[in-house]
Amino acid sequence: MDNFAALIYGLVQGATEYLPVSSSAHLAILPHVLGEKDPGLAFDVFLHVGTLLATAVYFYKDWLLILKNPLPRTLPAGMDSSTHLSWVHLIVGTLPAVIAGFLLNHWIQDHTRSLWVMGVTLPLFGIILWWVDRKAPSEKTLKQATIKDLFVVGCVQAISLVPGVSRSGSTMTAARMLGFSRPDSARISFLLSLPITLGAIVYESRHWNEIVESLNGWSPILIGMGSALLFGALAIHFLIKLLGRMGFAVFAVYRTVLGMVLLLRG
């Protein structure tokens, strides 16, 4: 992989990781667009390092607060904060996807990175997100999030291991279904992205030497990570601003059109 291709991969990863359009689907489609061999899920993990850093930097105040509060509801009375999530919330919300990934990782990599699978999952889960967003109330705030809420969101997040479902889209759908506002649903999704991404990075670290050799060194990896970091931070900022004004219809339309194109090509 040359440095320009790595830059494009990072741009696509950063721009689509937080938008409910499925970064895994776009990364699987990209080799067909660029006319290159699919670098596989292992290289995708390196790109996720960049978006992990974007999450850590953009929400650093939330992470400092969470680090100080390992147990639920331990914030001092009257403290004003953007989140009351704790370590326990994030662990419960992450475990379902970790278990599913451990059991199904190889099967998913071998059988679901095809155009026809993504041609179905992209429109299907985009329409579900749009429908849930229209019907669900917006009564709950992040400060009201319970362990049960995070478990439900975590179980739905596990489905996103299949390309085209979208981790951010599935978690926002679950949070909206539970009654959280759009911005708070997005915030839950973003905060949950760090532990699950960190787990994937640790899991794939045993293959790092082989990946580096296959990509002709660290240069394309570092460029891809830096690009993902930059465009990931921009995507977070864009989506939070957007959801304060409108819903998810534009993403549902985009996913449906892209899915139809993939089905026609497949």
C-alpha cells in the first residue's frame, strides 16, 4: 500500500466511524474503488487507533470524570457534568460485542465482507434507525443512563460486527429506542467506541509484525492513523452539531442508495 492510499483509507475511516453509515462497509468497498487488494480487518484495526485517539481527545473531560468514578452514581451531589457514566456502565456496554467478536471474528471476516451482504445491511439498518428515531421519545438524558440501558445498547452493538450494520448507527438506534435524545444517543455511542476499539487493537496486536511487513513498513500505517484521527475528530464535531438540528433521515437515504448500488454491482 502506498502512502496516498493509506491517506484515503484513513480519511474514509475517520469520516465514517462516527457517522451512522458503517465504516467497516466503506473500508470493505474501498479496495474495489481503488483497484487494490483488500488489506483486511487487521489493517482496519490500525486505522481504528486513529479514531480511538480522536474519541479520547474530543471527550477528554468525560474520560477524566469516568476515570475518577469506577462505580455507578458516585459523582458528588450537585456536580454538573455532561455524563454520569462509570467504568461499570462501559464494561457492561462493551462485553456483548467482545464475546461476539471472540466467538465469531473469523467467520465474520471470511463470510460477511461481500458486496451483497453490505447491500442488504446498509439500507435495512439505516431504515430501522430512521424509523426508531421518528417514533421514540426523547425524554432521557445521559445522566439517567442505567446499567440495564448500557447492556441493551451493548447487545445491539454486537450486531455491528457484520459490515454494513454500523457500530455507531446500531448503538444510536438502541439509545434512541430507550428514549435518549439524539445528542445523548450519539454521546453514548462515541464513549462506547473507545473500550471496544481498544479491545480490538489489543486482540489484533499479535499480528502487527505481519501487517507492517505486508504494507511495506510503518509509513502507510502512521499516515492512515493520522488521517483517521483528524477526520474522526471533524466527524464527531459535525454529527453532534447536526443532531441538534435534524434527525437521521439523510443517513438512511444515503445508506439505501449505497446499498442499491452494491446490490446492482454484486
